[in-house]
Amino acid sequence: MDIADLTRGIETGRGVALATDDLAPLLAHTATLFDHDTSIAGHIRILGFGDRVLVQEQTPEGELFVRELPSEDAARRFLEARLAAYERMWDG
């Protein structure tokens, strides 16, 4: 997937599934605002993409997924919710 495909996919509002090979180009075209290794589901990142804020994470099936959120603040709240869910998984 090239960056134009990513942009079109993000504009649908549904998010975009990425192949593992697409991660390096994504990271090369974005600014990493936050990166956290979940130890359960790979890295979850907040990325700046022009005036957009994206979250990149890994699905339970191991697929990479990118979605746009309205602001960095919203992305951080999303991240906190994900990390809380992963913490509950550790607790059984």
C-alpha cells in the first residue's frame, strides 16, 4: 500500500488494514508522537500525518491497523483505554 492508498483509506473513516511490509513506509511518512510496546499486541503508536492524528495498532489476528482520530488528545484517550484493556487481560 502506498501513502495515497493509506490517505484514501483513512478518509473513509473506517481505518486501514496494513500488511507488515507497509509499516516502514507508514513510519517514514509520519511523525511518531508516542510509541508503546504493549507486550501483548505489539506496538501501539500515535502518529502525526500532516494535520491528521493516526493510531496504529495490531489486531488480535496480528494484522496492523491504522485509524484516524480527531485530535492528539482523543488519540491519547484511545490509547489509555487500550492499555487498560490489555492490563485487564494480564489480570485474567
